[in-house]
Amino acid sequence: MASIAAFIADRAQRRINIDIRFDAYVISNLCHNVVLLAGWSAFAAPTVCSFIVAAPAWIAVILHLVGFLSSYGAFIIISSVYRGHIYRVVNLPLALTSSLAFAVWPAGGRVIYGWFFDLYLKR
């Protein structure tokens, strides 16, 4: 997914003159980050929920915490590429909120990113 999002961002950013339209460059990077972070959360939350079906409550809490921390890990990885302050301010709440949202509603992740997951699961 990262390669597809990077390809689309690269094609969009080739037409941007960074010296004149730096705000468009930053906004396109933020859109790229949204796709990556929400996509990771949409993948991690249903995976965690599939293990919770028959688990006791305390294990379910631990598994949700692991899914939450994996979204934080995705934020750390993306922050190593996009080092600007604006990216960190936007990406951390986005990663944690999307993790929480897809943990509550895992079917939403399948609806939004199911087409992409099917590319790799049908091999």
C-alpha cells in the first residue's frame, strides 16, 4: 500500500513548483500520510479483533493495546520520513483516532481498504 500511495503522491507532486506552491506540497504529503496511517489501522484493527472472538476480557484489552501500539509504531515510522512539525501534529492524533475507530468498527476498515487487502490475500 505504501508503494501505491507513494506512486500517486509522486505523480501529483511532480507538477508542483515547491518554491511557489509549498502549501500544496505539504497538503499532498498530509494526504499521503492519511492514506498510510488509516490503512495500517484498518489492517491492524480487524486482525486484532479476529483474535479477540474467544478470548477473556483481560486478553482482549491487551490485544487492543497491542493494536493501538502498532498504530503508534506506524506513526513513528512515517515521522522518520516526514520530519516536519505539522506532520507530527496531524499524524499522531490521526493514527490513534483511526486505530480507535477501526477497533470499534472493524468492518469500516474492510469497506474502505478491502480492495487493497484483497490484492494480497488472493495470491
